[in-house]
Amino acid sequence: MPDFTPTPRSRVKRLNQRALYDTETVHRLIDEIGTGSVGYVIEGQPYVTPTLVWREGERLYWHGSSASRMLKTVRGGVPVCVNVFHLDGLVLARSGMHSSVNYRSVSLFGNAALVEGDAAKEASLKAFLDRFVPGRWDDLRPVNQQELKATMVVSMTIEEASAKVRTGHCADDEEDYALDIWAGIVPIRTVIGEPESDPRNKPGLTPPAYLDTVAIG
Amino acid sequence: MPDFTPTPRSRVKRLNQRALYDTETVHRLIDEIGTGSVGYVIEGQPYVTPTLVWREGERLYWHGSSASRMLKTVRGGVPVCVNVFHLDGLVLARSGMHSSVNYRSVSLFGNAALVEGDAAKEASLKAFLDRFVPGRWDDLRPVNQQELKATMVVSMTIEEASAKVRTGHCADDEEDYALDIWAGIVPIRTVIGEPESDPRNKPGLTPPAYLDTVAIG
């Protein structure tokens, strides 16, 4: 599988020792994090819309209502940038200058297209739910045609991608290590909580075991 | 304090019963969440850069290296959209259609400008650190002029803003409540972990008490 080749659009300018362009890293970050910020342009004005994203092979997917401005715009094949990001910690140095954050970030560039046809759309929605709540789709009341019509799924071939990851402690100026200042990391984690049952559930229903497999962030 | 007036740029199109334009909500979401996705345009191509954001009065701030492409672009006064978002839970309905997510989101529109002058820049950086690690700034080795030069701070008057918040359980089709399908919420939370000390700390240094006040997400 070929890796991504940075161009002026996707090449990381700042701290490029943190930059990664290999397919495995790009795909892994998308698969781990699960949230994305979709950037698009309407008449020169940028917009950023947050959404859940998932991947099938070389393509990034997201979905929404057929009435969504974001989806109506990006389905037209305009240039799109999707940033997938997770903040992993505050890195507290002995100076402001070297204080930093740990994070995982990947920017994905391409042009989105509609997933067309009820069967393809339904398969995508199943893949979506399987990403976030594996096993859930098969438990649900089947989707109907009216619901499919009200839902839009788009996908984007990832033409270019650049990932940027920071881990570990600060890199302070050498002389600052002698200062009596505590330095370290304040970790930040996304945690999946205990399921809260809908008060309108039928008596006797309990949270399904597959909820333990939910992984985001 | 006047609230934000939605225009075609900022009016929430979809599920507009979730939309909020009042200043108090917009400011509260910025202050709570702390991360933002900065959207900007270079020659028709959208870019989205994640960063930490903070607020002083009516203005949104963020910072970075003077070499940052994002900052070099937005300091020119071009239109910017910053989305501040937190995913709060998966809302599992009895149908795919009514499955949803709980979240807090606010999109902020304006034009960014450089914070100019060493004193103003330093005051902004102090405000930044006070937002994320209250009390930290005063512990640090003082910033020097070379470091200030290497750092860029921008601020943006929030000209327009629209917030969108979803909480609570699903709203299923009435007949689906009779189905033997568990429904509920899988909460998603950002958790601040225990501080990890830099192995190069001087002996005897312990994590400062103000780390307990870190709040993000």
C-alpha cells in the first residue's frame, strides 16, 4: 500500500520531526479517534462542522441529514479538509516556551462524493455503526426507505494526508532543568462511561455486552 | 450584553430546536471545552488546524509558532471559522434513524488579528496558561524577548456565533418503544489523569496543587 506523498497542501511546516505520512499511521489515527472536523468553503467563507468519521479501506466516510448544509456542499465534489484530533495531555515545562500538549492529529484532503443507491447507503450505515458500537446494527429495527432517503452518506478518497503526533515530556532549555520548578504531564483521556438506560425501555432489558467494546478517542 | 444575531452564515439549518445564539451559552461552551478547530482558506483550499483556544471578553484567542502556516494566514484578517466541540455520548435508539450523539458545539465566525507588542503578547500568554493551568504562569522561568518573538498570538472578535447542544435520551418512533431493544446513552467524558512527573525533575519536587483545577472538555 503506497504511503502519502506530501505536497505544499499537506506538508507539515512546523515541527516537522513530528510529521508522519505513512498509510498505517494515518489509518490508525482515523480508526482510533473517530471524531472529525470537516472544513469546506462556501463563497470564500470557511466552515468547520464536527462529525463522526469512519474509514473503509482508502476512503473516509461521514454521514448526516439530507438537509445538512455541510453535506449538501461537500457532495458537490468541492475540496474538503477533514482534521481528526485528540488531545492527550498538557506538557508542563519549566518555561512557557517549552510548555506544550501531547496529541494525535491527522489532516485528510480530498473531494467528497455521495454514496448512491439504497443498498450501498445501508451498507455504509451498518459499517458506521459497527465502527462505533460493534454488533448494534443487527439488534435494531430495520431501516426503511424513507429513513434512507432522509440520510446522506458521503465518502472521500484520501488523496493526501499528514499526521502529527506528540508524546512524552517537555524538552526544556538545558539550564532550566536546574530550576526548582516541577515539570511533567497532565494526561487527558476520553473515557467511556457506564451505560444509562432509557427510562422507556421495556422491563427486563439490560445493556448489551457489546457496549463494552465501544472505543473512541 | 447583546446576543448574537444569526445570518445565513451562522444560522443553524438542521434541527434548529438545538440551536442557541445567546452570548452566555456561546461563552460558556468556549470556556468549558478549551479545544478548537480553526478553519481557513488558502487559494480556495480549506484547512482545519486544531489548537487550544481561550476567551477574553468578546474575543477568542489562540497562539502558536511564528512559523505556523495557520497563524501566518489568519493574521492577515481573512475570514475564519473556529468550531469548538465536545462529544458527550452515544445515544442508542431502537432504530438507526434515531440513534444520535450528545454533544456541545459552537461555531465562531470572524477575522483574526495579531496581538501586537511584547507586553500585550505576554499578557495574553499569561491569560492562556491561567485558563488551562491556573497559577502555573507565576511558577515559570520568565519569558524572554526571543521567545516572545518566536510566538504568535491571534485574537478574533466573535462577530457571529451559533451553538448547538444535544442532551438526553433518544426520541424513537412511538411504535418502536414496544420493541425488545435496549436503548440508552453511552456517556463519553474527558478525564484529567494523575500528573506524571518529568524524570528530570529536581529531587523533592512534587506536583503543584493547582493541577487539581485543570478543566478541559
